[in-house]
Amino acid sequence: MPASLQAASPLGPSYVLVPLPGDDDSLLGRVLLAPPEQGRSLDEISRPNECADKLDPRRASALASTFEDAQSLAVGGQARAALATFGFEADAQTATHFYYKLEVSRRLSQTDTPAYVACCKDRGTCGYGYVSALVYGHGQYATASESSGHGSITLPVAGGAGGSIAAQVLHKRDVAGYVAAVVTVTDPAAARALSVLGDPKAAGITIDEQSLPQQIRERYEAQRVQVQQTDGDRIEVAYQFVDGSGPITENEFTRRYEDVTGSGELSPARSMRRKGLVFGGLATMMGGAALITVGVLNVNSPCDHTSAECPFGLTQNPGWVYDPVQHNYYDPNGTVTNTLGVLGIIGGGMLAAAGATVFGLGIAHDDGAPTEHSISRFDAEIYVTRYNHALLRRVVQEAETRLREGAPPASVSVMPLVTPGFVGVAGTF
């Protein structure tokens, strides 16, 4: 099943951005031999149109529109190739979105005719389609990494959750000229989804988990999180987060979310679930410590004439005092053991130990149960989708990095692999 689904660009389903815009309009009317892919620009995959004389004359029309979107990027080689075409190859490892904002002022178009269709059929040279329009304007291209950390800005996403994302802009550049082209397909039955980057695999329109290499898919499935309902139709109340090993707590999910996405937006949801045990144990430990302190300070009492345990005698020793009641002498600097002080030390130690046990239990189980939540199921579904998308990107990138940094073991069978959203090799990572 697809891990993500990217809505169409606000430019429209047939528009492709021009990586290096300029005032040259020679791209108009050229034939595309194949759909845009592999990070190749329209200039690279097009050629002169042998049936161009059958197209209607060029027509210019005024436009006054603004187009802005953050296009989700796929993971793997396809996105890297597309970013290289736009001059952002260095951001392939960290960029999650390609952002553009364009102010367009005019449109130059050339429509087909029955004569053109007949010419294409007779000659068989019209390929996949032709460039039927160019849009002139100015604006900005940029790469961005989804994150809610310091310095993040809000970018619009067509069809995304909430219609926007929080992201940090990695690199950007200003563009001006013919910034976008419209592709008209020769055979409508052969039409395929395009993205503003050309290749839909690069734009992350779909990421097919099932077509990923087995080793990557197994790692992803083990860590992927789902929201599972646990109590009939009580959708908002009874649910839990579940990964490949079983239910996990909301606190655990927030920790994973922060690690994988780099965003702290879920931090407020991580809370102390066993406050009673934690604070109760802490208070008990403090009470025990106070009792021990009092016991230690009072474990010995000074001697007086009533203390039977005090040293005494019938003769006066240096410093001793005569007791007229007992008719003997005793040492006023001597001490005797205070039973209450001893009991205070023992009782305080036992109380502190019990408090430490309760405190430890509170800390050990502070995440609570998997069914305890501070966010609604609706929000949980949104955050889980973001988490899984970022997780898949990380797993694929880590596998690619390991392959680039060192050759796989000799005993491992490695083969080329091309799938939606991933280009590389399959093997044991």
C-alpha cells in the first residue's frame, strides 16, 4: 500500500517546472519522446516536432496568478536526480519537500489540430506528447526539510494535513522567465501522472512500500507505527499506538517522533502518567530522611543525676559533680543512648526505603498504559502518518549510505533495483 499520497500541484496536472527558466521559447511545440523521468529536463528528452507546421499558430495571453506549493519528495535516487536537475543535489539526503512560489504574467500556447493528429498517426514521430504551452513569470525555487524546530516556517502543501507543513528552508534561488511548461499527451490512453518535477517517482506522489527491497521493508515494518482501535466504536477514546512488536505508550511514540522527524511539536503530549507514585514516593523518602536526621541528632543524651547509665562513683573524679539526692558523684560530660533516637533512625530508614521503592515503581511505569492518551485519535492519525513517512525516508537513506560507504559482503547477492520512489540495489544491509 502507498505510504503517502501527494495531491496534484496547484499549477495543474500537466504542468512541469523548468529547471533553468529564461526568455527562450524554443521549447514550445517540441515533441517528448517519453514521459519525463530520471531527473531529466524537458530540453533533454524533447526534439524538434516533425508535425509542428500542423499546430495552430502561437498565441500569447495575459495571466495574473500566483502559484505556491511544497511538493513532497520521494526517498532514494529518483528525488536525487530531480534535485540535481534543479541545482539542489546536495540537499537530496535531507530535503523532504521541493518548494516553489511563482508570480506568472503571461502564457504562450500552441494547440493541436485534426491535421496535427493525422500527421502524428501517419508519421508515428510524435512520441509521448508535445509542449503545448509555456508560462512566463518570476519567483523562487527552494528545498525544505520538514521540521517544527527553531527557525521553521509554514509552507503550503496541496492536499496535505491542515494544508501546510512546518519546515526549514535548506537552499533557495530566484528564477525568472518561462518557469513552467504544459505537456499535452499524444495518446490520452497512455497518459500518466506527472509532477511539477516531471517524474512522479521523484515527487513522492506514491511510495510503494511493497516494492521496496525486502531488507528495507522488514526494517521499516518493524518500526512502523499504526493507530489501533481497542474498544468498539469509541473512536476518540479507546485506541493505542502499535509497532511491529505490539502496543507502545504515547510517551514512547512521542520520543520516537522527535528522534525520527526532528520535531518537538509532540513534546507537550509526553507527560508523567504516574504522578501519585512518583511524588508520593518522593515525599515518603523526604519524610524518612527527616526522621533519620532527628534520630541521629538525638541518639545520645547528656548525663544527669537521673541517668542510671551515667558513670558515677562515691569518690570525686576530676570534673565530676556531686549529686545530693543519690549521694554520689557523676560525670556531667558523659552521654547515654537515647532509645527514641535509635528508633527514629531505624524507622526513618525503613520509611525512606519504602519511599524509594514507590518512587522507583512510579518512574519505571511513568509512561502509563498504551491506552492512556493526551491527544485525540484524529491527531494521532496525523502524527503517525508524518512519522511513518519520515521513518521510511530514514530507513532508505541509511541503506543507501551503507552501500555507498562500503561494498556488501562477498556472500551477499546484490542486484539493480528500480521501484517507485527508490533506485538502487537490493541485498543484505
